[in-house]
Amino acid sequence: MRYDVIIIGGGAAGLFCAIEAGKRGRKTLVIEHNAEVGRKIIISGGGRCNFTNTNTRPENFISQNPHFCKSALARYTPQDFVDLVKKHRIEFYEKKLGQLFCRESSRKIVEMLLRECEKARAKIMVNCPVRGVKKQSNGEGFEVETNRGSFTCENLVIASGGLSFPKIGASNFGYSVAKQFGLKIVETRPSLVALIMSNGDGMRKLAGVSTDAIASTDKHSFRENILFTHRGLSGPAILQISNYWHKDRDIVIDLLPETDAEQLLSENASSRQRLDNFLANYLPERFADAFTAQNFEIKPLHQYSKKDLIKIAETLNGWKTRFSETEGYGRAEVTLGGVSTNELSSQTMESKKVSGLYFIGEVVDVTGWLGGYNFQWAWASGFAAGNAV
């Protein structure tokens, strides 16, 4: 069978690309190796799918070329997707910071995309692993070999995602195709992921404790909750900062956001209350106890020198934490890195080296913050390619 467009990967980006290509009358096939499309959509947002963020800006994305995402994001905006969601009468709500979630199940988004694919006459084939991809012998178009036979196409779109969530079939397929055709790959690693402390033994008893904090590294800071795990830290602030984390650098955590700890301790310097009990007024009690025991000599506030109190304050407003590694792709929301944006057109997502070959979504070196940004990149990059193929 010959198609105008074959899209490998039936996730958010792939389905959206198929809709746009089909609308233009292009004979389109989506090939998905799982038994159903949209597996990552279904499990996202705790089953509610944080499908976009109304505050989306290019600054919310990490890439070796920070300007690459601008064109696609400008051409297909969060409001465009919200309009589509409203058209299908899917109820949604804003959780916080522009994050939009389905009020019911994330399956509503998948059902919407499938209805739009059907309307656009885009064909979807599931349970169809790809065994190989190659240029046709005449140099015109591509041949895709699958367990269901061989298909040819004029334009081939790789929308196979990254390495996060291997339990739902994530693989290095997209990177392999890129390498096969001579495209460069920016080194990949797990991101939007919990981090493992270099020396977190003393904090193990705190698993499950959560507190409001500001996590910072280099020029980036995020204020949300941090969550203690058996091996380190998780929670929204840590997932966000993991995009910018480097093994050889500390992450600085302000445990008392908007509070000047030095002033607070100075004002209570004559108190006979023990430090751990005092801090329990401002931090979760279990954390106050363990944190004090690990970092300071425990005694009443009035027994500390001014120099001691300054040191304690500096630690509270700037706890330097070293992490040894991430919790890996199995726990990561996304993959940082991917097909180099230097290899692609920012207008169309087409390879500059190989005519008719496109890469969209997570497989590309564009990674969004936590909070719906990666879905918006999927819609926007899918839209860009769908209108070019």
C-alpha cells in the first residue's frame, strides 16, 4: 500500500499530525506498535491528562537551540487546543499556574483525537511494530517494513517519543532512525524525574513528608512542594529543577520561602524552646526533627551564639543538596535531549538532510517544564508537520 504520509507513533504528536495531514486530503497512515494509541496520554496527569498550559512561552522549554520551538508554538497555541476540546464538549478545569486538566478521564482526549482522525480519513494501524525503514530504491519516498507487511510513502514522520515510561513501550526507535539517516542526536537523559541523594541515609525516615520550598540551580528556580522519598527527593519543584540538574552541581533548596530565617532566629534568640521544636512551627514536624538532628547540635535557641544562628539561617534558606543520579527512565515524565534541532526546519520539522523525513514531539531535542508544556509541544510540532507533509 502506498500512502502520501506514514506516521510512526500513535501518541499525542503523531495523532495530531495525522489529523492535520488528513484534513489537507493527504492519504495518511498512523502505525502504532502498542495495542492502543495514546498510552502516554491515558496515564498522564494521574489519569486526567494535563493537556496544555495557558501560560506556554518558548522560555518554558529546554533545547540546545532555545529559539527552535518559537515558530511551531506561535502557529498552534494553547487556545487553539482549548477550542478543540470545547468543540468536543470535554469538561476541563485549571488546577494552578495555567495547567488545564480533564475533569473526567484522560481517555476523553484520546477519543477526541480518534474522532478527528476518522473525520480526516487518517487510517490507524495498532499492534504493528516497525521492523525497518529505508529510502526507496528510486530515491522517491520511503519503505516501511512491519509485521503486517511493507508500506511505502512520500513523507515519513517519526513520532515515536523518547525513552521515558518503558513499561508502555518507549524505545530508542526514533533515535535509531535519525542515526540511520545521518542526523545528530543530543545526548539523552531522564527528566522531570525524582533525584537520588548522594548521601540521603539520614533522610530515609522522612519518606512521604512534603513541604513548600524553592529549588534552584544556576539561574533557574521553582517554588512548589518537595517530597521526600526513600532515596532522595521528588515533588513538583524537584521534577522541574531536574531539567536543569547536573551531577557535579548542588541544588539549593530554600526551606522557608518568603521568610528571612536570619531575622526569624534573631527575633527569637532569647527563646528557651529547642531548635527542633521551634522549627516545627514552620516545617513539618518529622522533617524539623530529622533535619535539625542531621545538621545541628540540638539545644534551646538562647544557647546558640549569633554566629551559630546565622549558620542555621543560611542552611534553612539555602540547603545545598547534592544528588548522585535520577530515578531513571521508568520514573521520568520525559526524555531530555533527542534529535538535534540543527538538523530540522523549525517551520515544518522536516530533516534538512533527508527530504520527506520529519521528526515531531518528544523525540526532538525540545523538552518542556512540568505542567502541560510537553503536550503543547506535541500538538504544535504535530500541527507544523501535518501542514507540511
